[in-house]
Amino acid sequence: MASANPYKTYLNIWLLLMFLTFITVYAAEFDFGALNVPIALLIASVKAGVVALHFMHLKYEDSMTWIFATYPLFLLFLLIAFSATDIFTRVAN
């Protein structure tokens, strides 16, 4: 299951996270208008996914663990969706 050379794996993960951090800083220099937050969240989500897969060892877990790991993400999606529905359907006075 585990890599034969964990130092190489950790170095590659570190390089990927540093690259994504560089992309985050570089993207912050530009004004994407309404896409500023979605772009930042997308990059942060990729970084969080890399950390969860490798440092939380989700990459090697069974399907039940994956269910417990992804269920809170589903609940977060529902919270954001219902909040957005409430905000965007309000009538301004």
C-alpha cells in the first residue's frame, strides 16, 4: 500500500502544495471580479484534498471511511445551498 520511498512521496506532496500556494498568491494579484472567491476556494479545496488524501491516509481507506469523510462535505454543500437560496430570494424593501 505505502510507497517504497516515503521521502520522495512527501517531497512531491510538498512541491505540489508549494506550487498551489504560489498559484494562490499569483491569482490574488489579479481582479477576476465575482470569480475571486470561487477561484480561491477551488485552489484551497485542491490543497485540502491533497492533505486529506496523503496525511490523513484517506487514499488507502475503505469505502465506509470515505462515507464518513465525505458526509460533512455534503452537509456543508446543503448549508451553503439553502443559505444562498434564502439570500437570493429575499425581497428588498
